[in-house]
Amino acid sequence: MLIGSYQLDNPLIVAPMAGVTDRPFRELCLRYGAGMAVSEMMTSNPDCWGTQKSKQRMVHEGESGIRSVQIAGADPVLMADAARFAVEQGAQVIDINMGCPAKKVNKRLAGSALLQYPQLIEEILTSVVGAVDVPVTLKTRTGWDTDNRNCVEIAQLAEQCGIQALALHGRTRACMYKGEAEYDFIKAVKQAISIPVIANGDIDSPEKARFVLDYTGADALMIGRPAQGRPWIFREIHHYLTTGEKLPEPPIEEIRQIMLGHVAELHRFYGEYLGLRIARKHVSWYLQTHDTAKAFRPTFNAIESAQQQLDALQGYFDNVA
Ligand SMILES: Cc1cc2nc3c(=O)[nH]c(=O)nc-3n(C[C@H](O)[C@H](O)[C@H](O)COP(=O)(O)O)c2cc1C
């Protein structure tokens, strides 16, 4: 799978998820088998770039893999400026967000709200593609709502504007995250354009990955929520796609090492105050399938010290190992 001149190690991509796919999580997914990871979205409004949150999202120097940075906004000039800025900060690929259904984003006419305005989409894509020398990709949904599924039209427009790969989440904006991802639309888009198509939505197992690739003919897969608390899903899927065999669940000792490393990295990256708070949701995801963790979770969430979080996790695994 090629994006512009960048060759991915494999066709498995970490979906951008604001508040989840920060640098520590992206690094972890890359280590456990992802071929590329897209950053959390960065707003095109420069007034927000000075905030601590934005600054942390914008640091890409030294990051592993191909650095794809997502930008969100609706003003073609601001989007071009944001793309240039992201490239200065180390982005090797610019991804445009036209898939996010969040009210906060859509209120400002960005994310998937843009699907209602193809003319504006054309202006944004042309402006961003013209602003940077790196490949520009687009992430979108099947349409605004079930009466307006215009993804084929938007995909063709994207190709004409010079977009180099298209990620498609098989739901409309109105569907939010309800129902099932509709792979027929991804298949139709794949047949309508010649740039690489990345299928996204509900790919939560090696078998599902095989099915979606075969059914849609997509060039790559993008995985979001199923990787939460399970960054090794990329390794599992990659193994299955290449050998036809399923890997066993990771041993509990490996899960201990992954979690401790992840939590320690969150403390380091965000500092103690924020790091331990962000660690709580990740730990909760990791342990959601552990029956033994029901009592542990509230205890863990009440901890206010980084070292105590690590000690508590060690204690948890000493008990279950
Ligand atoms: C918490 C969360 C945050 C997300 N943030 C973004 C985002 O910043 N940009 C974007 O394009 N999509 C975002 N998405 C959508 C995902 O990239 C993906 O398209 C969606 O979750 C469907 O894929 P999945 O079924 O593999 O999770 C977000 C999804 C979630 C659950």
C-alpha cells in the first residue's frame, strides 16, 4: 500500500481518534503491528494552536513510522495554512477530516458536516493539495444521512483534486456510531476511483478484516475503537491476513508489560496530573474483558499518584497471574 511515495509496512492503519490516539498510543499500535497511525485531529483555527492540548498534538519530531497528521476545518485558506504548519512540525502526510460527526466539530461546519457542500469540499481539497508538497489524504463517511449518501461523488471529486488515498467509514453522519458499517458503499467507492481506498468501521477481528478486504476490494483497513485496550489487534490481524492462522491471546505477562509501559509513557508524556487521568480510561479499556477487574477499576480510578497507579497495576497482575 502506497500513499504518495510512502510505502506502508502493511495495510493496517490506526484510525484518528481525538482523545485516544495520542503519541503514546500511536507508538504502541505501531509496535504491535500497525502499518501507519493517523494523529488526532488538529483544528485549522490558529487561535487554538497555543493551547497545551494543541501543542501536545502537534509534536511529531522523532515519531516512528509515517507521520500522518489530520487537520479539521472548513475555511480553504485556514486549512492550507494548517497543512503547511503541520508539515513544518514534521507531518509527512496530511489527512483531511470529513468524517467526524462530533457536534463540537460540526457546529463549525467541519468534519462530516462538509459532505453537504461539495463545492466547498472542492475548494478545501484544492487549496490544501496546492499548499504542501506531501501527499494529502481524505477521511470521510458515506454521506450526510441515509437519503444523501454521496460518497461516490465525493470520492471522485477527491481524486480529481489530487487526494492520494481515501479512508471511508461505512456510516453516514446521521448514523453516528449506530447500526453496522455498510461495506457496500466502500465497495462502490473502490470501483469508482483509482487512488487507494481504506475501509473503516467495525473491523474488530482477524476474520472481519479478511471479510472486509475481500468484500470491498479495499487496499487497506483502518481500525479505531477495536484497538482501544487492545493495541495488539494489529499484530493479530496482520498474522491472520498473511498466514490464515489465528494467534493465541497474548499471555497475561505480556499484557502486564504493555499496560505498565503504556501507563508510564502517559505519565511521562502528559506529566503526572493529566497523565494519570488519561491512564484511567486506557486501563479501563484494557481490563474490560477481565472478569477479575470489576473491583479493581474503581480503586484504580481513585488513585492520585503516578507511582501508585503503577504499583496498583503490578499488584493486580500479581494476583491474576
Ligand atoms: C473517541 C473517538 C474519537 C474520534 N476522533 C476522530 C477524529 O479526530 N477524526 C476522525 O476523522 N475520526 C474520528 N473518529 C472516528 C474514527 O476515526 C473511526 O472512523 C470510527 O471510530 C469508526 O471506526 P471503528 O469502528 O474502527 O472505531 C473518532 C472516533 C472515536 C470513537
